[in-house]
Amino acid sequence: MTQSRARTVFLLAHTGRPAAIRSAELVVKGLLKSGIGVRVLEAEACDLPLPPEVELVKEATPQCLDGCELLIVLGGDGTLLRGAEFARASGVPMLGVNLGRVGFLAEAERDDLHKVVDRVVSRAYEVEERMTVDVVVHRNGDIVHTDWALNEAAVQKVSAERMLEVVLEIDGRPVTGFGCDGIVCATPTGSTAYAFSAGGPVVWPEVEALLMVPISAHALFAKPLVTSPDSVLAVEVLPHVPPGVLWCDGRRTVELPPGARVEVRRGAVPVRLARLHHASFTDRLVAKFALPVSGWRGAPH
């Protein structure tokens, strides 16, 4: 490792993308020129054109961010969610630069890299906390798995030809049961991710709530539900049916045997995101989905 500088930033990039490699090179040069140290994973360093003064760490653990003031992530949604794992475990704020398609977790686009460097150097950013969910899987009264998610915990079928049979519960009371392809339990941050694709509502990030969104349910009443952030959502996989699978943020998975019960509640540890500007979520929504707003005249003066 090189000698630590007064300020250090951790850089995480999708090294499989040429755009990420070029972006990483620009960010690293800009930060080093301004006297800010840069730290990267050794496994990624061989794919990046890095100068020798960049600090390398071998193991991808939360401790590798010790002493860092910021985690800069360059990539698409998958890379940003990977960065969120580091951010949550370390408590270091994450600043995402979108190199993918939608990228709601990102704060900047690839054309804004010079601005990103300038804002980091001058500490011209704010930090906000995003709600997470904690997930517990029970089987026969025992806890068999625990996890967490920033976007969503999704209970899904495994077999293409058989539906998943479930009963939904909120705050200890049953709501309904049906056959379906799955159930998405999401945060407001995740309302624009898998829950959105499943037909759920878009929830502004500052709204504290939990969402439960059925996927292709075979039922008359299978509407998305929005609950209190203090509610406990539960999905029970009925016995004597094919097993299901639990996906957390589309990155971590565990099999759900028949009779398994998945409980989702507000997470004890949030993810901290660095924000460069005060653009409203409405403007972000319009820009990300290229929504048609031509003809809008605004409120009368």
C-alpha cells in the first residue's frame, strides 16, 4: 500500500465495460491531481490504467473502506447495488455514476465526471439516508436465513410450469392468498426497480413506506399494497407445493422449501447516498423514463 493521504476516496467500477475503464481513469487522475488519495480493489486494478500512487487492497470487506470519506461507484444498476453492500456495511456514503440505462441509484451520468471530481474535491455534496429492509426466513419455527435489501426482497417461483402458492400477511394478520409467479417486498428506493416492472406504484424516496407487489397473480384481488414503514410483511409458501426462491436486490439468493415463511421489516441499517444537487425526484423520474411533458405551462402566476 502507498502512504495514506489526508483524504481518501474508494473507487468501485464495472471493469468489464470500456466506458467504466475510461471513466475510472478520468476520476482517478482528477482526484490525485487535487491531492485526494484513491483506493481500489487489487482484483480490479489489473483491468484499470492506474498510476502507482493508487492504494490497493486485497480483500473486498467493509474494512477496506476504513478511513475513506466517500465510495464512488462507476457502472450500471448491478454495480451500484454491489456498491450499496459496501456502503451499508461500512457506513461510508456512496456516490454513483450511471454507466447503464436507468440508474435511479446514481447521482450523476458519465458526461458529469468532471463535475463529480470538482464536487468531491470541494466537499460540495450532501448525504441522505435510504431505507433498507431486513429479511428473515423461517422454517418449522427456526430461523434458517437472514439477509437485507436496499431495493427489494422478492419471493419467486422456481418451476416455469408451476405457480408459487402463497399467503400474504401484514402485521400478524392474513390478507389474501393465491397462486403467482412471485411477490416483491420493496422500499421506496426499490419502487422504481423490480416492483415497478411488476406493476407497483412509484413512491418518492422521502416517503417512508413498505410495498408488497404481486407478480402475475392468479386472483381477483392481487393489488399492490403500501404499508407503514413499521409494518412487518410476511409471505408464507404453502406446504405441498414446489419450492420457491428468495432474491435480495437480485444479487443474493436462497432456496425456499415448501412451508417457508419470509418476514420483511424496516432495516436497522440504512444506506447513505451522496447527493451533488437538489434536483427533485419528479425531474429525475421524467428524465430517466423520458416521460412526455411537452405542453406543460406550470402554475399560474
